[in-house]
Amino acid sequence: MASPDRPAARVRREPPRFRPVSVRRVERSSPRLVRVTFAGRELEGLTIEQPAASVRLLLPSPGASELFMPSWNGNEFLLADGRRPTIRTFTPRRVDPEILEIDVEIVVHGSGAASEWAESAEGGARAAIAGPGRGYTIDSDAPGFLLAGDETAIPAISQLLESLPADRPARVHVEIADTDARLTFPHHPGAAVEWHELPAGAPPGAALLGAVRDTDIDRGIRVWAAGEAAAVQRVRRHLFEDRGLPRAQASVRGYWKRGRPGDVDGDT
Ligand SMILES: Cc1cc2nc3c(=O)[nH]c(=O)nc-3n(C[C@H](O)[C@H](O)[C@H](O)COP(=O)(O)OP(=O)(O)OC[C@H]3O[C@@H](n4cnc5c(N)ncnc54)[C@H](O)[C@@H]3O)c2cc1C
């Protein structure tokens, strides 16, 4: 029982279960982005209704090839030996409920459990998928859209471009840390895409913030932005404080945190 000097252990609602899958295909969407197709009977019933949603990917611990399923202890998932499992969040880029496949696209940014796993992933490798986490509700009455993100947002921006009303303009700003990250987005008749290379030594988000600052945001335009947590916090402040944008007009999400491995999800 809780007492004033011994607070009750925190109990959180158990998140969606992990569904065991295995790698069916590995392709490159760009030299910086690996598209991994997972398949498995357990994907039955996994439906993703909104673009820019999320799934959690459970991978073998770094250096291991065997996958151990964690259990929920009321607060977090833990492996049987008490260690934290390797769990990262990705955009479910394509889900095919007929043939029970799901694609995620993973940025190969260097040293990170998922990035390194994706560099060498091969058919048959075991993993597990949980989700989905909520995505973005498109306001079909909006006069236009501004999409802004770094490389981790490329899969979500691709999906958004496939889903936005075709007769509305969409300005797209993408910050890339490497020129090889450029790719061809799905065609949207009203899209104007600009790539912004991050200058060497600049903190993540510096080029993105500059691009958003330089963009006219007409009345009613809906803004979607995602990227490094501190960077998108600056974008958020710029939109809401400098420009006075109504909060309901923008969705700004932190996708990763510089210098910190693991999951992050800040939202507006
Ligand atoms: C809702 C949501 C959707 C997301 N969708 C995608 C997606 O579709 N594709 C995708 O690649 N990522 C996506 N991300 C971001 C992804 O979860 C993180 O980048 C994650 O940290 C990558 O795991 P890792 O094991 O490679 O690196 P970690 O082990 O988590 O981190 C190791 C180090 O690398 C740094 N780091 C992490 N990511 C990057 C990066 N992209 N560039 C440079 N340094 C980095 C960390 O700060 C840390 O210092 C999404 C995140 C969220 C919350």
C-alpha cells in the first residue's frame, strides 16, 4: 500500500503487444534510408488508418542475433534478465493486411542500435512490431499545408504527400545531414519540395528552422513538423510565439533526441 514515505509504484496502461515478424526484404530508398519489409502471421489485425502514425520495433540487443520477447512490468518492457530491450519508433510506411507485410524506413545515421541493425539486416532476421501509435488527422478544408522535417521525417512526409488533398498547395522543407539523403517523393500536384543541407558542425534543425522562418504561412495553412526534439522545440516556439499561429493549426513532434539513445516523442 502507498504511504507518505513510500509512494505506490507507477503503473501504466500496457501498450499494444509485440507481434513477432521476420524480415522479408531489404531495399534502399536512398543511400541513407533502408526500407525493411517485415512479414508474419501475427500482423493479422494490425491496421493503420492515419498517415504519419508510428509503430515500435523490437530488435535483438546490440551484438546479438537472437530476439527475446520482453514482458510488461506495469511500467516498462523488460527482458527476463532485467535489461531494457532495444525498442525504437518508426513510421509504418506501408501496411498490407492481405499479405501481412509492413515496411519501415530506417535512417542509417551511424551509431545507433536500429541504424546499425538496418545496415546489415538480412531476410529471415527476427524482430517484433507493436502499434500503431496515433498519426496525423488531415484537415481537408485547410487551404494548404506546410510540411517540415529532417531525414527521420521523410517516411511520414512521403505518406502525407500521398494523403493530402491533391488540389491544395503543400510546401515541403526537408533538412538532410548528407546529400545522399535526397530522394524522389511520391507525386503530389501541389507540392514544392526544398532540400536543405545541414552545414557541417551546425546543430540538427538549424537549416530547418531557417527554412520555416523564411516561409510565408498564410491564414489557415496547416503545419506538420517533426525532427530532433530540441530543434522542433525551436520550430514550435517560432510558430506559436513569434507568429502567433493557433495551436490547433500545427502538429510538431520530436522524433529523436541528440546525444540520447532510445525513444522520444514530444508532441503538440
Ligand atoms: C513517431 C516517430 C516516428 C519516427 N519515424 C521514423 C522513421 O520512419 N524513420 C527513422 O529513421 N526514424 C524515425 N523516428 C526516429 C527514430 O525513432 C530515432 O531516430 C531513433 O533514435 C533511431 O534509433 P537508433 O537505434 O538508430 O539510434 P539510438 O540508439 O536511439 O541513438 C544513438 C545516437 O544516435 C543519435 N540519433 C538518433 N537518430 C538519429 C538521426 N536520425 N540522425 C542523427 N543522429 C541520430 C541519438 O541522439 C544518439 O546519440 C521516428 C520517431 C518517432 C517518435
